[in-house]
Amino acid sequence: MPDIYIISDYGSLRKENETFKFTYPDGTVSTFFPHNTEKILIIGRIEITADALRMMMRHNIEAVFIGRNGRFDGRLVCGEGKNVFIRRDQYRRLDDATFTLSLCKSIVAGKIKNQISFTRRIGRERGAADADRAAVSMRGLLESLDKASTIDQVRGCEGAASRAYFSVFRHNIIPAWARFTGRRMNPPGDNVNAVMSFVYTLMNYSVESAIAAEGLDPYAGYLHVPEYGRKSLIFDLMEEYRVPVCDTLTSSVFNLGIIKEDEFEDVVFSGDDDDNPLGTQPSSEDGEDGPVPRRKGVLMKKSSLKKVIDQFEKRFESRYHYLPADGTITLRRLVHEQVKHFKRVISGEESHYRPFVIK
């Protein structure tokens, strides 16, 4: 079932009979039905009535809250994972150093292979002189990764490969007005980062939904160190989609003219609240406890948000060759199949994790 997106700074989501009604600030009303709604993604600050929440719970519809800068704020989940046995296996594997090292090597190798493929493509299509050099560097890092004996060495290979990759990625953005000054998040530092962060958030949420559906604990990660409050497993399992899904989509919305220069805005944020921009000019006032940190950033306007969401949904219905299925399947299903594959590795049904790698 397709996801429902609500993009609005204000408005009310309510229940009317057995339907959802969302009223936008201008009075426009959007109607959708619970029986064909699986998820509701909310971008902005809206009101949800108690009756609407109850209907979401009754139909097991989850809500995802996303900030305008692409930050994932949280999820409202109506059902809990009940498979205590797979979670027990997850926690046991955390203490298995041999298993963890092998798994992390597989995840990072898949990511680097995808980076090499896209870097070579950039070299061929854009004539980037440094693309070959970056690809050779990343191939060397793959060899170092194979010899790595600690998780820190694995993470070092990943970081070095990402630096080489992003030094070339900028060549793949064609419009002169599109700016990419290196990867920067929360808040995004330029318009390319604004799109990339938002697409990463959508991908992050999709992986989390698949993890939840399989009863896994999203906080128990392996490559990304488990930390209080951080859903490390999501970051582990979305690494394989960053390049072939997120980065290629980011490039396409600029290069195909899907979004325009005037569909972004420069803002200044105060403190840690990245969803509460002060405006286009920094304030000179100090907070009660001293100066409030000011951070400049770039956000997408509603028009570009809608366009990027449309492209993301289209990409999720694209079909990819998936060897275990001996044919092609949609990306939406592929994400779920990969989580199921990971689950089998955790439980010992399969010995080795194979990430999604483009050719």
C-alpha cells in the first residue's frame, strides 16, 4: 500500500465517520481511508485529534514525523515486536566478536563497491579527472578491509572511502546553481545536502519499518556502536542503499530539472532545534544563559519536498534484479527481503550477509 504524506506547517488530522480528514490552513480538505493506509508521514507541525489517533491504533497505522531539514523526529507505532527469540539471538551476536567483524566487513564492502560503481559512472559521464584516482583508492581500501582485524579498522576503511567518494560526487551535479560543499547534516549546509538529508531520512524510515515488521530490535547495531537512544541497526542496514538509491535520486532531481533554484530557502537556526528556524537573518539577542548558537542552513520549500517525495515513491516501485528471488522485484520488497536475509543470518540459518550491490 502507498504511504500517505502530509506536508503542512499547520492543520488538523481528524476522524470523520470511518475516514481520515486532513484540513490544510487554507481550508482545503484531503480524505483518505484507513483500510488502504499503512503509514502516514508528517512533515511539519500539525494537530492530530484523539479520535484520529484511536483509529490509527485500531488499524495498526504508524505515523512518522520528519523535520523540514530531513531530520527523523520519531515514529508512533501501534504494535510492538513480539519475537523475543530473534531479539535474544541479536543480543547474543553482539558479544560474538568473530561474527560481528565478519558482518561489518560485509556491510562496508557492499557500501564501498556501490561507491566505486557510481564513481566510475561519474568519471565516464562527466569526465571527472579525479574519478579514476578515487576509484583506485577505494579498491585499495577494499583490500585493506579484507585484512582488517578490528571493527575500528573496518570503520576507518568506511570513512576513508566516503571521503574519496564525496570528493567526486560533486562532479555529478550539473546545474551551476546547485551547491555541494561536502556532506553536512543538521542543518544541511547547501541545497544538495538539503535534498540528500531528506532522502536519507525517507530511506531510514523505510528500513526501520522493515526491521520492525521482522521483530528485530532497531537499537542493537553492529557496525554502528549501540548507544543509548540511537537506532544503530537502521544505520547498519541502510548503508547499502545510500549510493544506488539515495545519491542517484538526489542527483537526478537536480540534473533532470525536477526541482528549481527558487525552491530552497536559506535559514538560520537557534540552538538544537533544527525545525525552528529564526529566519533569514541571525538575531543579535542573547539567551538567558548566554549567547544562543546560530547555525546557517538550507531547507527545501514545500514544492520541492513534494517533488522529491514523488520521485522517492517512484523509485520504490522500480524493479531491481534480486538474485535470491531469481528475477526482478520492486525496491520496496527488496528492502524487506534484505531484512529477512539479515534475520536469517542472525539466527544462524545463513552464514554470511550479502548486501545489495549495484553492477
